[in-house]
Amino acid sequence: MKKVFFYTILILFLIITLTTLSGIVGIIPQINDKYLDKLFYSLIISLVSAVIFLFKKTDFFTDNKTAIRKREYKAFGYEYLDYTLEDTLYLDGTSISVADVKIKCIVGEVKSQSHLVSTYCDHSIEDVEIIFSANSNDSIRKINYEMEKSEKNIVSVKVNFSPSLKKGEIAEYKITTKSKGLYKLYFEDVVDGIKDGTHFCNIPMECHGLITKTPISNLVVKMNLPRKYQITDCEYFDVFPGTSYERSESEYNYIKENDSFKFINNSNDYVSLVLNVSRPVVGMTYVVKWTPPKKNNNVPQHAVKNIAQEVLI
């Protein structure tokens, strides 16, 4: 800000000086010698340089999103070039989560990264297993992990880089987590969770996603569900600030307009909900969501919707 203020004052000074010189040359033509010409052109060059610097510092030539992204790079020092979060749910309640990450250092250095493996369940998850793999563009660098904390619904994995990532360096790693109880399997369980306050929100749904706390170039959120699971029809994706669960209409419309969500019928016994977002907004939560089936699968879908309305009331 000090530099911007300085250059603003400098521009004003140069404009006043040039105006004054122009007036002098107009009044007294005989002093228009080579020295004055050089001074005049030097002042013009200085003025143009100062204006360019000021525009550059104030992001005058960049759009708002690009300007925000530049500030984020300076604040965080890195970005995820690719961040894929893929979960697979099995009918016994077991789920496997894979976080596939590609990180690049932009400025400074990156010593470590922390990842919350589970963030959306308010009930205990069981039998947590972690498999870790990594590679780097530097064969000397070692990348390992440690579990920072594991209690109730919080499972945090810390990834360490030794030596630290420097500007321009890239590393890739994958965190695979197997657990049980991360997702509520049936609609009745969701309703019970809402009633006793253990569900993450008061809407009868389950979801899988990521709170974007750092810059990401390309985000993929994918959920694989058993075909026999028979989830009910609904809007299968959403986006909201933080954990507010109140939709961000602008970002939601952006996703919709760009066809960023896909419902895929796989050749195997699974269906996939896939959300692919380019340059997601930092601070937003991007999720795929679904309404779990009732334990009695013979109940028609419209009955499930009616129950959902009763829960909200």
C-alpha cells in the first residue's frame, strides 16, 4: 500500500510538472532547446512507467477472480494443481476414501500439509485404516505421513516433505482411508440423527465433499454408491460457504452452467456422483449429496419425500 501511495503522488507530481513545462514552452518558445526536450520526454517516460506500475499493483489489467487468485498465492504460498476426493460406500457400511493430491509450491516453501479424512459425520467412525503412497519430481525428497489426531469424527493426516518443497517444485501423494460408520446407510438413521442432534445438518440427506481452505486448480469430488442401494432422486450436488449449508447461488449456477456435475452409470455394480470444478472458490464447500433409501425398499420414492418434508417441519 505504501508503494501504491508513493506512485500515486509521483504521477500527480509528474502531471503537474509536465503541464507547467508545456505552459512555459508555449509562453517562451525560445527556451525550447534540446535540454528541455530531453527533460520533457524523460518526464513522459517516468509518468508512463509510474502509471503501468500502479495499474499492475492494483490489478487493473486483471479480472476479479485472477486478482483474488494472485492474492491467495501470496497468502498460502502453494496451490493444489489437482485434488481428487473419491469415496466408495459398501452395503455393510464400510467406506473407502481416496484423496489423490498434486501440490505445487508457488512462493517460499512447503514443509507439510494436513488433511481431514472425515468431516461430515457427527458419530464415531470405526476401524480406521490408512494407506499412504507418494512421489516427487525430486528423487532425494522423502514424503511421509503421520496421524495427528483420531477421535470421534476427526481423523487428521499430516503429510511431511523432507526437504521442504521450494518454489516451482511439485509433489504428488495419495491417502487411502478405510473406515466404518462414516455414512448413515438408511433414511431412518438420518432422521434419528436429526432428531437427536447427531446428524451434520437438519436436512435428511448424506453428502461427500470438501471445504476448500486453500487454492485448488482442479477439484474432483466423486462418490461411488452400490446400484442396489437405490438412492432417491434429488439435486445431487450443492455448494455453500463454510459449514453454513445455505447454498451459494452464484457458485451453484456456475457449476450448473458449466455442466460440472455428472451422474454416471458404471458398467459394474455402482453408480457415481461426480463433481468436477475448475478453480473452486476458497472458503466454499463443494459436495455431492443423496437421500439414503429406507430400510423397507418397497416404500415408493414419493413416500420418502413426504417423510423428508415432515422432518424439516
